[in-house]
Amino acid sequence: MKYSITKNISLFRYQYDKKKLFEGAWPIKDGVSVNAYLVQGNEKTALIDYVEEGASFDEELKDLGLTVEDIDILVLNHMEPDHTGGLRDFFKRRPDIPVYCTKVASTELISLYDKKDAHVIKPMEELDLGGTTLTFVPLPNVHWPDTMGTYVKEEGILFSCDAFGAFGETKSVFDDEMTDDERKLLETETERYYANIVAPFSNFVLKAIDAASALELKMICPSHGILWRKDVKFIVDWYKRLATYFAGPREKEITMLLSSMYGNTKALADELVKKAEEAGAKMHVVRIPDDGVSFLLEKAWRSEALVVAAPTYEKAMFPEAVYAMDLLARKGLKGRKSMFFGSSLWSGGAANEYKALAEKMALDVVDAIDYRGVGTEADRAKVFAAFDQIIAAVK
Ligand code: FEO
């Protein structure tokens, strides 16, 4: 779909198939948009980013009375195939189109699409389209090393690539048009997008925010999700907060990763949930594998404390819980106040595996307790005592 942003700038918005996994990994039952932008100067027209393989923007161009032949310049803010997969076909139709991108992107352009003649931008290089100027702003590692933003100084618009993006499909295009339901959707879908896609690059996000703050920003147009024009500061501050969770401080909340085979671990987890409620502590419980690691990442990323509840499975931790912890580690989750408990029968083993993983993640471990069956009174007392320390950490 095509939408007007200004008199000479258009959004080409493509909706991902909700049944697919984004990046082949993350569920998007509420959708995600892929945003590209057409900037028409008095002399030249530039398309900023493209779309996944099998799709094109022919219809959007037609809406403007244009075809691919009318695009003079292709700007690629980064090379991930959600924004470039369709270029394989596009380059067959426009083999000589000038491409502007970063040096790293120029090598990826060869590896992926065998296009060898990209114009490698210099930081803050300008390109005059005739009364409208594009400025190329390197934003490395947000989310890939090749990433840049493209800024239109006459309008104060930053096309920010994956920075300031979100999962979630909305009918609204701009922040000031959002319904209450859309706002509610984006509350979690922005944080899930951040935790799933951007989190490991949080230090680079903070640098990108510094770079963006040096520009006069009237509008932020990311490559996924809503466009921000009424409250640019809101999304910048939100992303700053999300990036700050990497090293802390974080929200005074507890996330529990809960795996249970036959209910013995869940029974004790339910008691802890009640205890947290009584103490007025905010707690998110994410069942693994039932709810999915994508949602665990979202909640754990913002939380100061991580409780892992998982049974022993063949002398080690329940495999799905191990996978979930490994993913948390890969995404840069570290330093949380943490504890472990779980039921076992003919042997323990999960607690030791948790301790090894927790060490890798530099978690601040209160205790790790395997117990037989439903646990003795002494086992339960140990779990409750550890949980008291977790609650104290978020009060
Ligand atoms: Fe939306 Fe990193 O691609």
C-alpha cells in the first residue's frame, strides 16, 4: 500500500504474512509491516529500501503514475533480506540502477545479489535530488553492521532502518492516528521486537540515539511499524530505556521461565506466583515451550529478576528450558537477580546445569534447588527463602 508522508515523500508499506515466522524464528500473529520510502526531488527520485523476495512495489509505483524505470537511485539502509530479497528480480529489470549504501552493505550486495557497482557512502554524505537532500547517517550494528539511516534535512525526517521499529500491524500509519487498541498492541510488540531483534546491539542503539539527537528530528520513519511525527521524543526515550536494560537499571519486575512436565514444578511455581501477588511484586510467567521464547525474551529483557523453574530431564535440565536460557544469553541478557528450582525423581541435575548457564550470563544467583517429587518441607522452605530475596530485589 502507498501512503503520502509529505507532498513528495511516500511510504510503501508491505505486510508480512502473519502465518510466517519473522527471520524464520519469531511468531508474528499480529503481523509486521516492512516500510520502504519513495522520495521525489525536482530532478531525481530515490527509493529507500525494498521488500522481501517474491514481492515488489510495482502497484505502489503505479499509484503514483510511475514504474521501476522512474526510480533514479536506490538507497539501501541495510541489506537484511526482509528489505532486499525482491532485489534479485528488481536488478534484472534495472541492472544499472545506482545503489547508495555503506561499505559493509556493498560487500553483502555482491554476496547476495552479485551487484558490484554500489556507491559507498561517506558518513553524512549528501545527495541532492533537486530541492530535497538525502544525508546518509551511519548507524552501525542497529541491527546489522551495514546499517545506516537516511535523513531529509528539508523535512527533518529520519528513515531510521530497524531502529525505532516494532512488530504489530496497525491500520494507522502515524503515531497520532493510533487507536487505543493499536497503542496497547504496540506496547508489547515494540518491546518484543526490540528484545528479539535489536537487544544484543543495545550499546550501538545508544550511540545511534546520540547520532540521531544531533539532527533536527520532526519525523522518525522506521523500516517496521508505526511512523512517529507527533511524539518523536516518546519513541526515542522508549528505545533509550530498552537499550539501558542491557546494563541496567531495569524494571522492578520478575520474569519466571516455567517448564513443567507433569505439574510438580508448576505446583510450586503457582505458590510463588501467589506469594509475589501478596507481596505486591509484579511477575510475568512465561511457559516454555508453550508460550514461546520470543515472549520470554520480551518480558525477561525488561525485568530485574529472572526465576527459572524447570524439571530435571534425563539427569540435566529440561531441554526446552536450556534452549530458552541459551537464547536469553545470546541476546545479551545478563546480570539479573536469579534463582532456580525444579522437580526431579531418580536424579537431580537441572540445578547444576542452571548454575553453569547462569555463570555464563553473569546472573546474580540467590540459590538453585533440585527437589525429589513434590519436595520435602525443607526443600520448599529453601525455595521460599530464595524467592523472598528475589522479591526483595524488586521492591
Ligand atoms: Fe528489518 Fe534487520 O531488517
